[in-house]
Amino acid sequence: MLASMHAMVLRNPGPDADFVATECPLPTPGPGQVRIRVAASSVNPLDLKLASGQVPLLPPAPCVLHGDVAGVIDAVGDDVLAFSPGDEVLGFAGGVAAHPGALADYMLADERLITRKPRRLSFMEAAALPAVFITAWQALVERGRLEAGQRVLIHGGAGGVGHVALQIARCIGAEVATTVSSDDKARAARDCGADHVIRYREEAVADYVARLTGGEGFDLVFDCVGGDNLAASFAASKLVGRIVTINARTTVDLSPLHAGSRSLEVLSILLPLTAGIGHEQQRQALGKLVELVEEGEFKVRLDERQFDFSEVAEAHRHQASGKAVGKISLVRRQFWDAAQ
């Protein structure tokens, strides 16, 4: 019986953060938990913010990051009824606060924060989806109340959250516009369902609002960039419009919200892990993910670069460079070697 496992542990959190391979105790699932033999994870901007110290919610030492996980359940808590050993699953279930993450041979997960992996998806594809799908679904549907026929602007449509949001908006039946920075990202956005692609470095907000909405503005603006870009989101929103952001770290002037009776929603998907609330909302979002994938209505775009767990520091640098198109996958080679 195994007593330990290998993990990539964060060392020296901060601007010079790096990771080191370490042997850790094998975790045992408690009530409501499953243990997942990890096959893959992926990189989210949150992981970079945690490693750099921008978000002070690191898991306990030894510090194992990354919340996205795909793998195979090998053990369950006594009261777990929905899953059994051998089930292939995906979820967003750790890497923050009191919950160690997926950069290890095994990961514990609350059974409410995972779902069965769709057969259409590989483990790499499955691990790339949970955080970004949950974020996009909650932003567009739960907070943004997007409806068929409405106009939606998605900032950063070629990124991880953005390319998922484009597809969800398309499935809803909205008219979808997005901002991009390059030809490659423009092609990726169109491939994911964007009706209109905006080169934000070449076209002013007022110009594309006039061109695409007749000057009226968008019903919903989903800002996947945030920060100073929120000012552009306010300017692109119609009167009594809605803005949802996943990055509110800014000192931007909020007076355009008041002047236009606009609403701003700030979204974090960490509450199930940090506050113990929102498990049902995450379960519903993951259920919708499986439904859309199985119906063939949804696909995940992986960046052309793929990394092993041992290369997590390089994967973080690639994410920070802004050159990734889609999600950056991380695979645990030992899982694949054992499966062959």
C-alpha cells in the first residue's frame, strides 16, 4: 500500500516563485471526499496570482497549486455515493486555501465539485475546462442573464475563459463580439463562434460601438481582462446595461456606471473552496459542461505548447507572456506511462 506520493511544490512565493519536486504523504479521503489519481491539470491566471503572492490564499505547506484536475478516482470516503473507484472525472477542486491542488500524483476533492468526464474529451481536454467553463457560465448566464438576440461583448475572446464564453454565448443565441490582439487570436475567436472580431489596438471603443451597435452599446459586457480595461467595458455598455468582470483590481472611475444606470457584477468561483458556499452552483455548471460536450456543441482549444508537471514554472511563464491561444495543458507523465 502506498504511503507517499510525488508533488510539484511551490517554493519561494513571490516574483521569483519556482517549484520543486517533493515527496508528500498520500492523502486519505474523508467524509464527502474522493481521491483522484491525477492525469492532467491546466494553467489559469489564478495560479500565477497565487504563486506570485498577488492572491494571499495559498494552500498549506507543502504548497500544491492548481485547481483544475482530470483523472481517475481510486478511493472514496465512507459516505460518498455518487462516485466509485475507476470513475473518470474532472473538476475544479483545490489549489487554494485549505485545499491542496492537482500538481501531484493524487488529489483529494469534495464530491460536489467534480463530475464524470465526458467520453468525447481526452484527459488533457477535460483538465482544461472546469475553471474556465464555470467562470464563463456563471458570468454569462447566472450573473449576466444573457438571452437570445441580445448583443454581448467578450473582452479577450481567444483566452481560456474567453474562448469558452464565446461558445456559450453562441449556444444561447446571442450576437457575439470579442476583442483580440493578433491574427491568430482573431481566427481562433471566429472558430469559437464570434460574429464580430475587434482589434482593440486599432479601433477605439466609440468606433466599434458605433459600427456594431449603431452607437447604442452592448446589452452585456463580459470583461475577462479587467483592471484598467474596465473603463473600456463601461464605455461599451449600453444605458442600463450589465458588465461582469473576473478582475476588479483597479482604481478605475465608476461614475460611468452611475451616469448610465449600468450594473457591475464581480465574479469569483473560489467561494466553494474559501467560504464553503456555492457548491450547488458549481455542480450545475459542470453538469451543463457535460451536456454541451456530449451534444457536440462545445470544444476546448488547447495552446500548441504542452507541459509536463515538472515544467510547471515554464508553463506559468508562457501563460504570463500573453502568447498562449486557448488553455495551457499540464500532463502527469507517470499516469500516461502507467496506462501504456
